[in-house]
Amino acid sequence: MPVAHPEPQDARVIAHIDMDCFYVQVEQRKQPELRGKPAAVIQYNSWKGGALIAVGYEARAFGVKRSMRGDEAKKVCPDIQLIQVPVARDKSDLTLYRDAGSEVVAVLARKGRCERASIDEVYLDITDVATSMLLENPPEVLESVDEEVLKSHILGVNKDDRDQKQMVKEWLCRNDADNHDKLLACGAIIVAKLRKEVLTVTEFTCSAGIAHNKMLAKLASGMHKPAQQTVVPSASINELLASLPVKKMKQLGGKLGASLESDLGVHNVGDLLQFSEEKLQNHYGVNTGTWLWNVARGMSGEEVKGRILPKSQGCGKTFPGPRALRTIESVEHWLGALCEELSDRVESDLKQNKRVAQTLTLHARAYKVDDSESQKKFPSKSCPLRYGSAKLHEDARKLFESALREYMGIYGTDKQAVAGGNNWRIIGLSVAATNILATPQGVTSITKFFSTSNPPSSSSLECDRNIQESISFSTPSVIIQDVRPPRWIWITRWIWIKNWDNQVHQMRRLSI
Ligand code: TTP
């Protein structure tokens, strides 16, 4: 459930940068002859021409949509170029796109606190640069305003037939604007410049939302695409939210949004304004109630976290229709491929960024053949992460078996029983490394990291034993009961259990 963060007293300037049709742009940079042509990236799968995962804007003009298969896209746009996602270990390999996203982050991180939110999205807190600009070189003294800035969309301003660029210029350079709007005007100038830098350095276009908080910036970045930016002045918030369906708001797409519609008759975010904070708290609890009350007013104090490296590393594969996995052996095979990739990625993160992943999590999507409990979710399982692809594979396999037993309501370890009479099908499988921590400065190896994480009083012999204990276990549930890990592991585990729901959600969304 969402939690309210108090809105800071001083106005912040936050930008949400979202790359345009990202995978298509990456492919077009690789093959410049595809530039300007209708194109889409398709997933590794030949059924009906493959699933479209990214559609270029030229193809969108013909009516091509992400929900289409390749064959359908060819029908509506015969000239479309379908580019297959790179493949490694019989599955999509997103390294090319991940690295391209990192190039963008490297440019953006020069200007302010930067949070990489997904493979192609970044939040930036540019309050400090905007404040300095307002003090030293405010928009109203500028002799000329760059064309890219003048193409901005200012919500609540671009309304009549007058010259849009002239109106934007007037809004940006108003003498009588309040401090909040002046800061946003500076933000618009800074972000337009940054977007141009991103284009120069990486050859990619992006769109942006500029507002006083993350929630509004994210809403705005998708409003005018591609290669455009949208500013949300405080005066436009009520109008924006009045017609915004609740489902479009981050964190209201699921059960909470559905409950708002069915229980309170709330269809648009602005409809929430009619309810008191107390009433919302009575319905949804103190935290969520306050969060909803704030959302209705466009308020959110959520910080931009200074994080340019991914919070988690994940890789998965789907097995739709007849390709659903139906035997333990086939699941083991695919877990092997996924763990090899995950192992490469955590090793390279350790080497390049000196970060250690602590938790291995397995997720799957499944259904039962007899379908009696089709709603039951396949449980996600986690355990401490051991480095090395064979160890990862072994642990992932055990996590899967444990989850499958729970899913099928089978107790016992007999292999036959675990297979559950093969009355199940797996249609999605993923493994993820989470709880990734930076190793303390000067610590270069994983063993040293674990050693230094122990209480200083421990003897080195004891440290070694603790390391051994913490990484050797037979089934994930056994670790908690059978071994006695050092205190830091208990503390980490406690935090991990406490944040569990939140982590699973974040991991799915943020895994880069
Ligand atoms: P998005 O930002 O959702 O979309 P986009 O960048 O392709 O297009 P837009 O200009 O509308 O923002 O996704 C970023 C990339 O993530 C996208 O290029 C491909 C990939 N992706 C998938 O692989 N599967 C998906 O279901 C989605 C939504 C995206």
C-alpha cells in the first residue's frame, strides 16, 4: 500500500525523463539506414511474427500498436521493419538496451541528483541548479530563449490560438510570477538543454515532465511525445487531475484503484477531493488515506533517490500458450539459462561497481491444469544469494521446488510428489538479485566484504565460519532454522522480511 511522504516546505524542481520508443531508437542507431522508416522491435518468438515490444513513431502513424503481433503489424504497415531483439542462451538479451540506458544516465547525472527508475526512465532533482539560475541568471533577463525551450508545453497555458512559442516565452519570462513558477521556468530551460545534450552524446531523443514533485513530473513526461517536454505549474494541477482516470496514476492501477471506483465511485483522481482525509483513512488506513488525500491535490514528498545503478538485477522468460513448461526438468533447464545470465550480471556489477547482491528471488507465473484454483498465485521465494552460476542454479531450483510444493498444496520432498503429477504449467519464470549493497571503500573482494560486515570483535576464524554458514544451506527454509548466522545477517533479514511486499513490487517494476 502506498505511504504518504510529507511535501517539503520549499518548492523542488523535479524532472522525469522518458526515452522515446527506446529499443527502436537503439536499433536505429545501430543501423542508421532504418532511421525515419517505420520500425518495431519484436521479441524472440516466431509465433504470428513475434510480439512487438517497442514501436517507432513512424510506425505508430500507420496504426501499429505494441499489443500487435508482427504479422498484424505487417498488415497495417506493409513497409514496417521488424527488428528482432538480440538473443543469447535462447532468450532475449537486453544488454544492448541496458547499456544504452546507462549512457543516457551518465549525461543526465551531471546536472543533479539522478534516480534511474527503469531501463529508459530517469528522475532528476534539479532544485539546486534551478535555484542558482534564478539567483544569477533568471529567465526574465535572458536576451533570447532557445527554440527547444520555446517548444515546451506549459499545462494550463497553451490554450488559445495565439502563437504558442510567444506564449511560452511570456510565461517563462514573467516578472510577476511567483517563486515556484520561476523555478519551474528555470527547470524548463535546464531540462531542454539536457535533452539536447543527450541527443548530441547518445543520438537518442527523449521527452520530459517538469514539476514540483516526482508524481506530477512522471504524469507530464508522457503527455507530449516524442522529443518534447511538459511543465506542470501549480495552478494547473487541479485541472490536470480532474480529468485523469485513477488507473493512469502510479500505484492506482491495481486493486486500490479498483476499490476507489467500486467503493467510493471515484473515477478520476480529482473526484477524491470531495472526501475528507479522515474518511479516506477510515476506508484505507491512516497511511494510504493520507497518501490519497495528498494525491488528490497533486502533492507528493517522495524524494529522488541518488541512484544511478539499478536497485536489482533480474532476468526472466515467458512461455506462452503451447510453450508452457510442464516438467521439472524443463524448468531446471531454463533456470540454468537464467542463472547463467544473472551470474554474469552480478559478477560484472561486483567488478565494475563494487556492489554485492545479497538476495536471490524466484518468481513464476503458473496455472493448474485442473483449474480449480486458477486465481491462486505462484508464491515468490527468496534466499541469500551465493555467487557462481552453478550455486545460483542449485538455489533457484530449490526455491522453485519449494514454491511449487506450496502452490500445489503438496508437503514432503519426494521428487514425484514435488512434480505434483505434472498438473501445473509454468508460463513465466524469472530470477532476480536484490538487496544490492556497495562494498565499503577499499574492500575489493566479496569474501573481504562479508568479513568486514561482521562485528569487529569476531576472530578471523569465526568470520570464516560465519561466511561458510551463511552461504551453505540445503533448502531456503532451512537456513532460518538450522544455521546461526552472524548478527548482521539477522538484521538484514529482518529488514528484508519487513519490506518484502514492497521489494517484490519494486523489483518487478525497476529491474533494469
Ligand atoms: P516504454 O517507455 O513503455 O515505451 P517506449 O520507450 O518504447 O515508447 P514511448 O516513447 O511511448 O515511451 O518502454 C521502454 C522500453 O521497454 C521499450 O522500448 C521496450 C521495453 N518494453 C518491453 O520490453 N516490454 C513492455 O511490455 C514494455 C511496456 C516495454
